Amino acid sequence: MNKMRIAILGLAIGSAAFAGILAKGVIGKKPDKEVVEVNKVPMVEILVASKDLAMGERLVDSTIGWRDWPTNAVSEAMITKDEAPDALEKYKTARARLPIFTGEPIVDRKLVEPGQSGFMSSILPKGMRAISVAISERSAAGGFILPNDRVDVILTRKTDDGGTGAKVVKSETVLSNVRVLAINQTYRQETNEDKVTVTEGKTATLELDPLQTEVITMVESAGELSLALRSIAEGGDGGIQDEGPKLSDAFLGKKRPRGGDRLIVRYGIEKVMSNR
């Protein structure tokens, strides 16, 4: 092997070694840390709904809570923890004037409190009436009926057996699909005060139309009323609950008599028979 070839081979080996050293330095070098600047948005805690609230439902600890909210997105109507730290306690007796959905900020205009005028009327749909009827724990599904539940109203009374003259107990449904506005609660205004207190009672406040309120008032004096709880599966999306309360066929004849009509009272129940 001549000297020229040896020199070329040596140069090639040296170049390879130098390239390896350079490659090792580049590969082994740790990259500079990337600095990412995060701009923190100022936040403030506001009062929001922790679950869907139906119209007339009470605000309790399990239905409302505090949640962080961007400060620049807070409106004057929202309730902040800085301005109202006792809001959870303050709104315990309040009810939803309109439906409120999960995560929606709580605002005063969607609430109504017992001390405000029109407390019950604010949760009544147009054309409907609120009427209270006497109940007992036994006649109200053992306490499992709550506001906004749907019930059937059943009348139980004693009637005379036409053949023997003995007393016969009879039950029949007067109204079906009735919404309960309040149960076992009485709203009482304190003497010489504007404050309205909520006390436990033995009444159920029902949502009915004007004719149905007349019927329920009439039949209440004829016997004992019981409430039968309806399944929640029967409501929603055009279901039977959306149709509102319905008067049973046996009581549809309850109307004002006019000329030529006959008013028949049977077992304390009025019914108008038309001759036209």
C-alpha cells in the first residue's frame, strides 16, 4: 500500500471520528425548556344551581352552591360570595319563580320568597287556581308526596244502600293528574309584621282550574279526600302530565243550572241535568 492511500484512509477515519463526536454532542444535548406564558383570568365565586330546579321548587343546600366565574363576565344581577357570603342561608326559604337549570347563575328576578307579596300566585300558570284541602299522613302516601308531584284525588264517603238502608263505603276518583304546589305546609303572616312564616300542617295545596276548585270544595264536605301518587314516567315530552288536571266523568256535570235545567243533589254531590 502506497503512502497516498494510507493518507486518504487516515483522513477518512479522522473525518468519521470527528463527525461522530459532533453527532454525539448534538444528540446528547438537552433542548432548552420551552417557556409557555399562561395568563390567569381573574375569577370570583357566584351562586349557581347545582341541579335543575322546577318552578316552585325550594332552594336548599343540595340545589345551589358556589362556582368560580370569570370576573369580567359577572353581571349586576348575579349573586357573588364577596357581596353575599350568607346567600346559602338567606335563600333557604326561597322558591324558583321560573325553571332554573344546572349550572345557571341564580338571580333574584327568578326567585320568590315567602315574605314577598304574591308568593303562591307567582308560581301559578295563567288561568289556574291554588286550593288547599285537608289531608292526613295516611291519605297522602305516607309522606312521600312532595311539591310538583302529580296525584289523583280520591273521595271516600259513606252512602246509603238503597235496598237495605245500610251504610256502604264508596271510593271514586274525582280528579286525576293534579300538580301539588305544597304539601303539609301553611303560610302564615305574623301579626303586625310583613314576615310570612312556613309551618307544618295537614293540608295539600293543589293546582286546579276554576271549575275544578268548585268541585273539590264541594266534595271535600262529602267525605275524606286521599291523594294517590302518580308515576313520574307518565310525564314529559307531551305525556299525560302535560295535559293538566282532569275532572272525572262522574263530576263533569258540575255546572251552573240555566233555564230548563234540573239541579240534582245525590249524597251531597250536585249535578245539573239539562232538558235541552
